[in-house]
Amino acid sequence: MSLTQTTAAAAIGASDTSISVASATGFAAGNLVRVDQETMRVSKSYSTGTVIPLDGRGLDGSFAQAHPLSAKVLTGLSTDFPSAGPQVATSYPIAGKVRQTTSITTDNSTLTLPTGGQDMVVELNGTSVIHLTVPVPTKDMENTLLYITSNGAAAHVITFTGGFSGAGTSYDVVTVNSSAPVLLGPFMAVNGLWQATVAVPMAGTVTNITATVA
């Protein structure tokens, strides 16, 4: 069996014992469900319908947490999912950085930055334009990576407070296209500033290559 993807048909509370989904395709009793970075399990009592009862929240080392309307929902067998990394609030986990995932569906949102030592993937899942503000990274977030994905449903606007590398308001806004999904980043927190990944044009001969930043 392979993973099946749908979206949350209603916001999910951190203590809810069931979730509503846009499509019940692929859901079965005992299946695992992943919403953002939380793993859940479909109750053995489930048979049909888009209201999915749960008998487990915050499984596989994840935390039970709230999820917004339209958050991405995956379901499948336990063998279909990769093992989740431990989601422990610690500065630098010995086994490697945790990568948080968060869905944003509400316009005029301000991103809640990850804990120092953790990377983050932000999924913009709104059906209309989302204006997202990304605050300046805190000092403990040094070398944190930030990825922002767009669902291609609208021309979402992301504003980086202070601009990239502290360059100010002339270099602080990214508007994505509204015709196809797009991935922005990674952006890295360096010295309390977000730095953008730059594709460096190369010019010259095979014996004399010069790198320039546009």
C-alpha cells in the first residue's frame, strides 16, 4: 500500500479524538495518519466516512498539537512512513537536527520560529493569498534552515523582517506565482539575519573562471 494524501476539512485541536478530512480515500482502521509533523492512528472502530476517529495522538516521538484547516493529511500503513525523528525541545540533538513542519492557511500570519537547533518547513496551503511575515531569527537559531513551500493556488507574499541579510525594505518581500507549486530556500539564520541561497552565475574559460553574484 502507498500513502494517500488529502487535507483537513476542519481545524484540528491538540486534544481532538477525531479529524475531518476532505476525502476518505485510503483511510482504514489501524492506519497511521500524519498531519504536519504529528503522527496519529485511525481507531479500530473506523469503517467509512470523512470523520476519522483516532485512538492515538502524538505517536512515534511526535507531539499532539493543533493543525489548521486545509493542513496536508497523509495516511497509510506504518511501513509506508519513514521513521520520525525525535521531537524534543533541545538546543542541538546529538542524533541530528529535527525538522519541524507547519501548515499556514490564514492571511496576515506571522511565523512562529522554530526552537534553536531545529530546521523548519513551512507549507502555505491557503486557497487565497496568504501574507506571511517571517521574524528576524533569534541568536540561538544560528545555522537554522528555513524552507517555504507554496501550493500554487495563489500568489502568496512572504515578508522577511529587516530584509535578507539585513538589507532593508528593498530586499524583504518574495511573491510566489499562482500557477504552480514552488519551493523557496533554504534560508539560513546567520548572525541574527536570514540569508538567502544565491545561485552564482559563472563566466569565463575552463582555465579562468570568475564567480559573480547578481
